[in-house]
Amino acid sequence: MVCGVVATVGVSGVLASDIGPLLVGSVLVTGFGVGGLSPLVRAIPPDLEGIGARLTGTAVGFIFAVGEIGGFLGPVLVGTLRDVTGSYSSGLLVLASGGVVVTVAGGALRYLSDSE
């Protein structure tokens, strides 16, 4: 959940800044937020009901397959939005909304694990 907030704050900083130290700092913050998600992708599936240790490899493989599709379509989407609008702002807003989705999903997982 924290990683999603950090990534969203970083991308929002990129949107709000001009060339300079604030832009560099925002890119670094974005990197910390996104980079912090990778270990979580590997750590959460064994704890989910119905997956466990036996299906962890399959679950993580599926997550990475979906991630690879996003890795291909993300730049295409941002480029298309840049061509249509003439600005990278709309594409960066889409990326920031991804951080919000991660934050909400993390909160939901925390809520579900606390209720058990």
C-alpha cells in the first residue's frame, strides 16, 4: 500500500515540476515506489487462501505475464495519448492512477487479512 502511495506522489511530482532538482527527486521517488512492489509480488501469493506454497510459482508467473503485457502496452498508451493531446500529462495521469489502484488493492488485502 505504501509503495502505491509513493509511486503516485512521485508521478504527481513529475507532472508538477519543470526541469530541475524537483523533477530529478520526483523520478527517484517514483522509482522507489515502483521498485518496492517487486518483492511484494513474490511475497503475497503464498499467504493468499487457495494459492499457498504449491501454486505460488504459477501465481507469480501469471502476475509477471500480465506485467509484461503492461510493459508493452504502457509505452504505446502513453505515446498515443501524447500524439492525441500534444502533452505527456494525460499519460502520466494514467500512470499515477495505477499507483492509486495499487494503494486501494493493498488496503483491501490488509482489510481482508485483518478480518480473518
